[in-house]
Amino acid sequence: MSVSRVIEELGHLIDGEIVRGGELFPVENPGTGEIGARCPAASAEQLDAACRAAAAAQPAWAQVGEAERREVIRAMGAALTENVDVLNELAEIEKGVPFGPGGLPVATGEVFLAHVFAEEIANTPLPVDLVEDSDARRVEVVRVPVGVVAAISAWNGPIFLAAQKAFHALLVGNTVVAKPSPFTPLTSLYMGTVWKDIVPPGVVNIVAGGNDIGAALVSHPAVRLVSFTGGVAGGRAVAVAAAGALKNVVLELGGNDAAIVLPDVDVSAVARRVYDAAFTIAGQACLAIKRLFVHESIFDAMVAELAAHASREVAATAREGGTFPPITTRAQFDRVRLLVEDALAQGAVAVTGGRPVGGRGNFYPPTVLTDVMPSMSVVAEEQFGPVLPVIRYVELDDAVAAANGTEYGLCGSVWSADVEKASAVAARLVAGTVYVNSHGDVSPSAPFGGCRASGVGRECGRPGIDAYAELQTRVVHKT
């Protein structure tokens, strides 16, 4: 089936059926700046139907054996892999490029990661904590469902984010109403088509639309937990809306990740890995390196290596020989452009890049900045784009203080030939995840999330399961 036919048949997954909305909204191809597709927008009535279906299906789903729920999750992950070709075609429209990291088709990495997470989550037993087991009584803590989970995903990872939220929620016995970003709805709606015959009706529902649909989903009385991935402003709005009904929230928000490079590193080897951690998918990842602190003794060599890697990238369409992806939304493209312009006006130097490519699409080249100050917005704020400010330091304590001098606290890393020393420095970083000699690794078995403005709660690992559950204490008297 052609991709145009697939798009024509896309609809919302509501109570086990594909339901098409009346109105269509445009989905822009960021590689061309043109409308790549039109997507159905859910009405208020359709959103309500999805939430009601999830609420109606939840008690029966919770009673399904844990083993059966695991098999459904495995099947969901496998089905994404089986349909990766169609997902790649849809993702090319959403992302504006045919290829992603490593030269793979653009959705392949996300689908692979989602499948890995499905298998790992399906193999994870729901924890049971034995508090007491005496002659008189047994006390244990178990995980029980919250109810209906609203899963709201960001545009930088629409397949993986929707999948891993659904998998965690389903394992515990919750049902789901998922809403993708309006910038990348095609792949998510197609996931509904793929999953329709795998999950029981109402257990997973997927609706597309704008911010009004997202707000209505968060405030719907059937929803008891909101899992949101997106910007800080959006996360704060979700928290406020959920607070009135005392709903649980899991908020995975922004980051302004710092990496500190100690003077004993192999500059060439580390520069390659730092570059990848900063510029993969054009820096559009919450866990990308966004500030780089380099000791003065190796500063010039590190900048030269980073510039050499950046100069080999071409920010343009594949037809024009491009290898570097565009920024997904025009608003974010404009924000990155203005942040760099502001930094240059204040005395920063663009060693590479520094201005839009020009022509069609939201292409901005990988930009390495030096002579930056902590007060510059490009350093103090999350850019979420292909920009890396490189900051010279003399004293390590000053670098650590500067790395922690932000409202965010998602990830941080330290790079050194001395792993013990680097580990001690990493322990001083205020972040939900710290790395030594890497940056951005994720594992389905390890909790991921941030402190400060980077979020509330954790995804993945045992804390990630607990985030989608209520803890129930069971006290059994034996006599």
C-alpha cells in the first residue's frame, strides 16, 4: 500500500476501532517547509469516547493475568518491527529526512528501541516488597493499577515515547489514552492501526489533535495519571491542571546537560563521542549535551576536533546531498536562530555554522560556539537544537559550579582517562543521571528522569513501574 493511501486511512484508535475525525490539520515536512500530509483531528466527543472506553476496559484488563499482559506487550513491540517500513515512510514526512543516526532509515532506531523496551518490560516482574513475615502476620507492599493513564508525547521521539509509556502502564494493569505531538502525529496514529488487533478494545486508545485536545485529556475526569514528555512550560501547565483533581503526574521535561572534559583525555577520541552526543538528531533530544566545559590546556585542540566533525556534515535535503537533519518545527528553528544571533551580538564566536543554511526547510548547520558567557541565553537556556557552546575552565570546582548553575537537572557527564576521578566529579553534578565517558545512554532497567525543572518522577526501571502504580500495603493476620 502506498504511503499516501496509508495516510488517507489514518484515524484515531478508540475502543478497538479506527475512527476518522471530521477536521484535518496540516503536518509540515521540516525538510521542505511544505505541507507533507493532513491528519485527522479528534473532536471533543471523540476524546471523551476514548477516555470512557479506557475507563470501561480498565477493570477487566487489571484482572487479566500478569503473564498475559506481558505477552500483549511483547506482541506490540514485535508488531512495530514488522511494520517498520511504513513507519519509516511516515517518519520521513514528519522529520524531513529519510535517514536517521547511523545512516539507518529515519524511524528504525526508534522502532528498535521500542522493541527492546517491550521485551525488557515484559520480562520485568511487578515488585512485591515483603515488610514482615512473622508468626502473627504477613505485611507486603504490592503494585496495583492507577486506572486510566494519559500518555502525552513530544515531537522528537513519537514512536518510542508513546510505546514505552504504554508498555509501562499496561504492565501494571492500567489502560491508556495516548496523544502525540501535532507536529508528528502520523507515526503515532499508524501505531494504533498496528496495535488495533493486538490489545483488547479500549485498553489502548490514540487520539491526535492540538493543544486543546491535550488540555481536555489532562482534565478529563476518567484520567488518573498524566505521563507527559515535553517542554518545561507544558509540564508546568500539566501539573497545575492535574493538581485540582489530585492526579498523579510523571513529567519528563527539558534539560541543559553539561559535559565536563578533564585534561587527561585522548582529545581526538573524546571529541568524536562528545560531538555525537551533542548533535545526533540535530541536538533535538532532552539528553543531548548542550554545554561543554573543557580544560584550558586542551581547549583549542578540542574545539578544532569538534569543528572538523561539524564541517563534514551537510545540513540540507538528501536530494541536495545533505546528511544533517532539519529542526522539526519552524518555531524551534526560529528560537535556535535567535539564540545564536544574540550570542554572536554579545561577542561569541561561531567556529562552525552560526547562521541558517537558507533555502527550503528548517535546516540549521551544526554550530560550535566559543567565547561564550554564562549569562548568554544560549548557555543559560536549553537550545534544543544543533548548537554547542564550548566553555573554557581553569579550576575544576568552577566548572562543576557552572555546570550546576542552571534551573535544570536532567543529565550530566564527565570525561577522563581516570575513571575513579571522573566518577567522583560526576557525583557532584545535580542531575537525575550522570555519566562517565559517555552521555545519553538509556536502559529499560534504569530509572530516567530529572530534578529541578527537568521533571517529576521517573520512567523505566523499578521507579518507572512504581510511577504508573499505586502502592498497596496488604496486612494479613495469620491467626
